[in-house]
Amino acid sequence: MPTADSTVKERLLYFHDIVLPSKWEMEKELAMRFLSIGVVKSALEIFERMEMWEQVVLCWQAMERRDKGVAIVKELLEGTRTEADLVVSRAKAGGQIRPALDAARTAKLWCLLGDLEPDNAEEHYKKAWEISNHTSARAARSLGGYHFTRNNFSEAADYLRKAAAINPLLSRTWFTLGCALIKLEKWEEARDVFSRCVTIDDEDGESWNNLASVYLRMGIAETGKTDKGEVDDDATLVEDTTLTSRRIPFANKLLAFRALKQGLRHSHDNWRMWTNYMLVSADVGEMAEACRALTRVVEERATKDGEACVDFDVLDRLVDAVTRADDEDGTVSGGQGGVQAAESQYNPNTGKRLAPRISDLFNRTLLPRFSSSPRIFRACARFLVWQSAWGAALDAYINAYRASVMSDERVATDLDRFRAAVVELEELVDVMRNLGPRAAEESESMAATGGEEGRRRKTTSWQFQARGLVRTFMGRTREAFGDQETEWQKLEQLLEELRS
């Protein structure tokens, strides 16, 4: 027997024991590979040489030469041209072929003709369905797809159910059926259908996403009924971008969360799924996962959509989960009357356990990409205040003011915007009064220990910064709104207070 170190001469003695595919099988595989990568012309030459006419039709269809494909299909239906596989099958059967197989072949050809002639597609598909005696999954699937594209979802669902019953292992049939059922708002059946999809192919991210959507819609349908059994219109209206509602039962949200989590393993670059996952995670209290999802959404969309890709409501909830945690160490209290260490349960979604993720979200994802977003700076400032980083928090509030007011040209021309800007300036000065002394103490402490940041801050007091901001604002708006007594008196009084 040959071993791993056998010579070539010894190995060749066993050459004929190897089961190698035939030349024709290898050529067919090569042509299919060519077709899959778009080298259609080379695939067409091989298929024509091997007389695989159905694949030849697909090649002409891919090359947008439907007329040649139609001619070949009609010749096949008339019998003037025959596929090589059919010739071999008839030869093996002694010149005869079973009627059922011949009917299935004819039905498939009529389906191909329907694909090539969209104007007469329904007629050809129905002929294929009748010829096969209602046994062709291809014909039923084609009829279902035809009606689905024309928004005839009820008829589409009927044909797709028949196709799935004939060939229950084709996941795309189940997927299209599930989409039709969603349009018909048959949530329970849609749930079963998409569950079947992910059972057949557990790497189908779209099916997992749709299954999650169905769970959420089911919750709305269940809670959107009045006591009399009538549907409450307000309860059934849900925005597509939100997907979540307080009316949805928590159990449904949790099922949707698990479905999306599974689907994202196979659709890691699908930002729409990440957006849904972010919203559902925030609703079920999985803030660590919501933070990860927000990071992925920003990474995928920031270049194209800019600041619009940030969900500020979710961002605020993430910061609140840290700053408003009951136990700062990120544990959930056990027992009554206090925290018992033995009964404490680790919780990565609040307090100090979540803080490192939020810090990375700001420092590595948001702030490097968006330098002119007031809401991001304010959220970051709240987080820094929780960390007792007074100087950095003060800078973040000032940056938020600059992004909101100083960079807005409407402040000097629009009265309503001017009044709103006065309110923002007053709030900023109040924040500076609160954080300024703490930041000064922090800078003195850092300077005493040799900190470079402390020496930089020591040269600028918060009063000086505040007076500069107020003077700049007044100088910018004096010409347009100097006659607005109420707002202008507030500004003058504010400046006088800062001087004293």
C-alpha cells in the first residue's frame, strides 16, 4: 500500500482506483463557474458545445439577447432541438421516457419562456402549471413571484404555499411567502414561515431580520385591540425606522433581540439590521449591545450620511444608563436594606461596567468623525461630569455652544433663532459657574503634580472665557437685534455679573 512517503512510480500503480469526474462533468463545472463570475461568453461556448440548451438560454438572457433565448426554447418545445441529458435519458430507457418526467421538462421550458417574455409571463406560467398537473414547484414559484411583484399578495401567497408544499427545502420560496404574509399582516403564519426559513438555512441574515420584525408586529397586533375586540388604529401604526413601541410586550422584544443577534452573525455589514438591533437592544435593556450596534451603524454610514446616522435618542439613553445607575459598580442589589456582596449580580449594562464602552464610543467613534454636533458634545459633557472630569466636561459644553450658536448664521438674522441662542448662552454661563471652580481646582492639582493639561488650564479662568463668549455674541447680534430690550437687557446683565 502507498504511504505518505511513497514514490511517484508506486503512486501511479493505483491511479485507476481514483474516482475522477468525467471530462464532461469538469467542463460543465467550469462553465457554471464562468457564469457565476460573469464570464458569460466563455460559459455560453461550453454550454453550446455540450448541448445544454437550458443553460444556453440563461446565458443569452444574461447577455440581454432574449430573442435568441426565445428561439431556442420554442425549438425545444417543438422538438426540433433536444438537450443532451434528455437524449441520454431516453437511450437508457430504451427510447421511451416516463410521461411525468416529460411533463416536468415541458413545464420547465414554459417557465423559461415566461421569464424571457414578460408581457406573456402569466400565460406561460399558467400553461406550465397546467401541463405539470399542478406538480411543478417551478411553475408555482414563478406564478407566486409574478403576483408578488404586482402587489397581488393574496394570490402570490396561495401559489407560494403550493410551491413550498411541493419542494419544502427551497428556502427562497419560504422567504418570499413570508414577505407576502407580512404584506397581508398575517403575523403568526409569517412567524412560522420565517422560522422554517432559518431552520433550512440558519445563515440567512435577511430571514432572521424579518423574523424579528414579525415578532414586533405580532406584539403590536396583540396589544392594539380594544376591550371590544376592535383594532385600535393608533396602536397598529408603527414607524418602519423605529420598529419598537411601549405597547409591544417585553417577551416579543426579547425574541426579536435574539433573532437579530443570530442574524448579525451572518450579515455583519448590514447597517439596517444593526439599526434594528440597536433599537431593540435599548428597549430590552441590553445597553452594552446597543452601544456596540450604534458603533457599527456609525462606522458603516458616517462617510455617506454624516451626522444623520447617529440615533441621538439611543445615545442619550446610553449616557443615562451610566450616569443614573443605582449602583456605580455596575451590580444589581440583592436583598432588602442594602447591597449584599454575596447576592450581587454582575450587570454590564449600567454604571461603571458600561462606562468603558461609552468612553470608547465617544473617543474612538463619534468625536473623531463629528466635530460640529451640539448633541454629541452635550452627551459627552454629561458623561464627563459623571466621571468628575470637570475641565474636559467644561470644554465639551463650550464646544457644544460653538457648534450650535457660533457656527449658525441665522443667529444674526432670524429673531426666533436669536432668542433661542440667548437662552443657550445663559445656560452655558450657568454651567460655567458650576463647573468652572471645580475645573480650576482640578487644573491646580494637575499642575502641582506636573501635568501638562493643568499648566495649560491655569492660564485661563472660566470668568474670562464666559465674558469673551458674551461679548462676542453681543457684538455679532448688536446691529440686527440691539433694539430687543428684553433679550438685550439679559445679555447686559449677564455681562455685568461676570465682570463683578
